[in-house]
Amino acid sequence: MNLTFHSPAFLWLLAALPVVVLLHYLRARRLRHEVSALFLWDRATRAASRRRRIRPSWLLFVQLLFTALAAFALARPAVVSRRAPDVVVIIDASASMRAAATASAVGDDRATTRLDLATDLALELGQGAGRVALVRAGTVARLLAPLEATQSERREAIAGLEAGDASADIGGALELTGALLPGADVHVVTDMEMSLGRATVHVVGEPVTNLGISALEIGIGQVFIGVVSSGPQPAQTRVVLSRDGVELASAEVLVPAGGVGSATFPLPDLSGVIQARLDGPSDALAIDDVAFVGSRPLQVVTDDTQGAVTRALSAVPNTQVTYSRGAGLLDAEVVVLTGGGVPSTQAPYVSFAAPSPEPVYTVVRDFARAHPLLRFADLSDVVVGLDPQLEPWPEEAGWRVLARTTDLTPIIRVRESGGPLALEFAFNPSQSDLTLRPAFPALLANVVGELRSTTRLRLGEAAGAAGPWTEPGAYPAEDGTLTLASLLSANESRLPVSGGESVLRAAGSAQAAPANTAVAANEGTVGPDVAPSGSAPTFGAVVLCALALAALLAEWVLRRTRFAGS
């Protein structure tokens, strides 16, 4: 057990003990006497002053005891156990932590990385502590090992730690640790200079040169790529675009020091998945040298005999359209029927009503402009021919009407629940001017977009049960979906460590970092939830002490006045 004080600043009140003794000495009782001469009393006074001593009394003892007890009470003494303090270690798992730790290690696959330095330091910080929380700070913060894990279990958990996320949620990691171990010593091991208050920040690594892809987008007949640099000098690299291992285009890109370079590649065929790769000298980080864009081709089968539907679908990028009279019987990813009915399979479908022998023409007046299937599809005043022999659609659960005519007859509806996507039209394309408007290809493109089974994300972001990924690549799944994972983070590619002195020097008793690491530490104030309660004198306590001293002074003054007048 150990004695401690929550408000040790109040112990300075013990300095008032000599003041109490002094006041007790000065208030010695003096009596007034009538005498015939003063020279004898002067001599007696000088002799008495030489022999004057403090005479102990119960009043002096009570006053000293009151002052001492008041000081100790206001200091809030507490008895605590001597167990080791709890420690929280947050390890930055963003992609830049995979960079080489030093400039001399660039290009060496066996060289020490920033993550290696971080894991070694994390193990050392946990030695001799009570409970230890190891937290991985990626796009999502998570606990690496149980709080009661042994040193060997923590070592095993850290050995399996991987870095590669497009960002590190340090704030989320701090919230997680605050809930797990409130009041624990918090250490953040990262490669980025930051000030986190009472949490001690250990910055690992040195400034190194790196080039990385920070942007990759597909436009109309072209591909745009952006390259970011972390070096102190301009750099030049070769950018190569390929598809299925076949090179499509390449160009040299000049990147300013610490800036961004870009290139645009005209490509008439943008189908499939396109890979962009930096083909230049080796740099400090490899996972930002490759990125992916595009999507898996979507297989569409249709029985369109008029050609308008087929032409509109063929204009949608990455869409392979097949014509067949028996389209409703085929097993395809999307079925488009222009003669009415529904496919016999469970595939998503688009169905147009069969042509009417004597259609009744009307105009669209109301449609769901905000629905995803009607983006960029303006159906205002579209003329449609309806079959008078067909009854309007009844209200059905799971279906939503997207467009109505002037007499509120529903003519377009979509199934939103209870089965795969189904879009039905109450008219035939040959009996409407919709095929002559830009809204028609836009509407079919929206349908294809809703059925796209390709997801594009940054490293570390989850996409279904198989993610998240910490390596760039194209990841197909058994259900036919495809995930394209790339870093595309300018901040991570710039490798944010500054290499200079830290913003604030560590003022606490945090354990020192290993001698073979490049480390700087920051410490400040996080907030009231971290600062120890009662660490500074409160206004009420100060007033109480002032009143006690005032009472002692008043007693001395009253006694002195009383005896002086007697």
C-alpha cells in the first residue's frame, strides 16, 4: 500500500505552523501597574526579555493541530495499492508505417520498416505494466489482444500486425482506449508529428523519398492519373497502364519536390479492369506504386427486335449485350424483354409491355426525379402509347411507382424488395418518343449501374465479409462480385514524418524508447476526462484557509487590545 495525495498543493499550508507559534509568542499577557519610578522596571524588563521563553499551553497545541489537520484534509490523502500502472499502446497501422525506416534501407526488402520500430517499442512500453491494451489504429480502431494477455500473447499478437490502411483513426483509438482502461498511461506510436495532450506520442522513422499514385480516374475516353512525391527534389517516373497483363499506354511523369504530377491517357476502349503502375527507381513504399480502376463486364441478354434498346445498352461502358429471341429463358446477369412478361429465371430484369394494336397515347406528368434509376433521366412530357385492353397495375407490396400519366395511371414501376431488381414499363419502346430522348440511354445506364458488382475502395476499408484488404489488387468473390483495392492517399504517400524536433517535450515519467529507434515525444493536456481530479486548489478551499488565518489574527489582535487597555 502507498500513501498519496489527490491535491498535494494544499500541503503548503503546513508553512503556517511557524506563524501560529509566532502569534502565540507575541500575544504574551502584559499587566499594567502604578510605580514610583521606571528605571527599576526598565532594568527588569531587559532582564525578563533575555529570559523569555515560549510557554507551551493547550491552546497552542490545539491551534497547531487544527492547522496541520486542515492542511492534510485539504490535500485529500488516499491509500492506493502499489500495483503497476495500466498502459495503453496505440500503434499506427496506416500505409506509411510500411515505409523503410531510414533512407539507406530504401530498396532493401529485408530492411527495417517503421512498423518494425513501432512493434519493438510497443513491447518495451508494456514491460512491467499492469494491464496492457494494444490497439491497432487503422481506418477502424481495434484491440489486438485481451487486457489480461501475457507478454508472450502480446508478442504473438504484435507479430501478426499488418500496416497498409489508407488512414489511421487515432481519435477513434483514443476513444476505444478511454473506454477500456480509463486513467491509464497512453502511448501512441506513429510516424506523424502530432500533439495529443497527456498521451505520449512516439514518432518513429526518418524522412525518405517516395513516389505514389494518389489519383486514378476514368473519364470519357480517357484515364487520368496523379502521382505525389515526398522527396526534397523533383523526380521522374514512368507510368504504365495495362489490362489483363497487356500494356495499353505509358508516359513519363515529372513530379515536383513534395508536389503532384499528372498525366492523361486517351483510351477508346475502357472496358474491364485497368491497372496503373509506377515503373521507376525503387522508393520507400511499394503499395502505392500500383492502383486499379474499372469494373467487371456485365452480361446482358435482350430480345429487342427494334434495336433501340440494344443500341442504348451497348453504349454503356463495360456492358456485353447479347440478342436472343428466347431471352427470357436464358440464365444471364440482366435480362431485358421488349415483348412483355418476366424471365423464367431469378435474374434481374427490365420488361417493356408488348406493342398494342391500337394504343392510346398520353403524356407523362409526374415521375420520381430523386430516385437513383432516374438520375439524368428527364421524363417530362414523354409521350407513351398504352394498351387500353390492359388493366393498370394494382398496388403491390415491395413495388414503387416511378412515373404516372396525366390521369395518374402508373406506367413505370420498380421492385425494391422481395426479389432481385425488376423494372417494368407499361408501354413498348416502339410506341413512345422516349427512345428519341437522352433520358432513355441514361435510364438504362442507371439500371446497369445499380447492378454493377464491382466495388472500389481504399486500402483498409471493409467491403463485405472478405475485406478489408491491406494489399492493392482486384479481388473476385464466389458470387461474381469484384473488389478493386488501392491506396490512393496523398498523405500516406508523402510519408508524413518530419524528422525534426517534437512540438512539446515529454514532461511525464514515460518509459524511454529503445536506443536504436528514431523517436520524439509530445505531451500536453487532453481534457478534463484525463486530468486527475482535484489537482489544483479550489476557490472554496482557498477561502476556508483564508478564514482560518483571519480568525487567528483576529484572536491575537483582540487579546492584545484587551491587555493593553487593562
